[in-house]
Amino acid sequence: MKEHTLTTVVFDLGGVIINLNVPRCVENFKRLMGEENVRTVLGIDDEGEGVAAVSAATKQLMHDYEYGNISTEDFLATLVSYCHQGTTVQDVQSAWMSMLDELPQERLEYIAALRKAGYKTCLLSNSNQMHWDPIYQQYHLERYFDRIFASHHLHIAKPNKEIFEYVVREAGIDSSHTIYVDDLEKNRAAGQKFAGWQTVESIEELKKIISLD
């Protein structure tokens, strides 16, 4: 697909626009609940990779929070119950928030330049209230995107077919002229399969296709 045929860019948030530090988050939770609980409760290992040894109950917990089906208060209280005695809600919240890292301003400037150049920009994120609210408020994401779609608002999430179909329909996207930026291969594959989007894994790769210099 040539650059001039593209009219819409859909961006993931975590790992694409804002950097994530999953190893730091894992280490903080290991201090609070031990390594085994990090694997079975959070479902991630030291490198931040998903693991198979996740109980049905805790897998449902993460699912429900990402889908916006439980409150932040209930989510935190459940995590505290798996932690060492004396761990507070504030301790768990700090550990959870430590996953978020820097957001390079040049990425937002590039997205703003895309809009100015006439591209439609959309945000499609699997997120949760604790991570979403401070990012949205600090960086005023509404300034950079024509449409914003977050899993915890929609109660559906990537890589499920329904969320891609919803975005195409609600944003009025012409899929044959759309490119999707997501750092996770399974989400890019779903975007290709369910929406027919061209995909890349980073803004750096996108700039090779859409150069605004």
C-alpha cells in the first residue's frame, strides 16, 4: 500500500505512544506478594511475558478490570488480599502505576502533524481506569485524536473481533485506506484479520511509510 492511499491511522496507547516499564512493575509486585503470586495473580513473568499458570479467578480479575466490569476499588482490594500482611491499597496502587513510563513529546507532535496534514487519527487501547485517567488528563489526548476507543469504556477489548468492527463502524473508517500501529503481534494480526488494516509495530515504522518532513 502506498503512502498516498492512506487516510486513517489507528494508534495503540501503551507501548506505542507511552512507554511501559513492565519489569519495574513486576519487581514492585514481587516485593508485595512474592514471585509466585506475580505469576499466578498478575499472569506475567520477570520479562513481562504472559504465563500459563494463572488461576481462573485471577484471570477473570484482570479481564474484568480491563473490560471495565469492576471498579478500581474492588480491583485494588482483591490484589491486596494476595499480598503480604500489612500491604496497603496505596502500596498496590503505586506498584500498578509504576508500569507507566515516559511519553516522548515528539510522538504527540507527530500525531498532531498527521491531523494537520489531513489524516484521521484514532486511538484504540486496551486500558484500565487507573492507567487511563492520569494519561488522558495530563496529555489531553482529545487534542490529538478524532476518535478515542478504550476497552474499559466499551467493555470489549483487543484482540477480539467485536472491538475492531465497532471502531470501523463508529469512526466511519475505510479499512482499505487505514494503517494500525500496535506493539503486540496478536493485536496487529487481529486488526488485519477483522478490519483489513495494514499494520506496523511502532511510530518509528509508521514514519517510514508516512513521512511529514
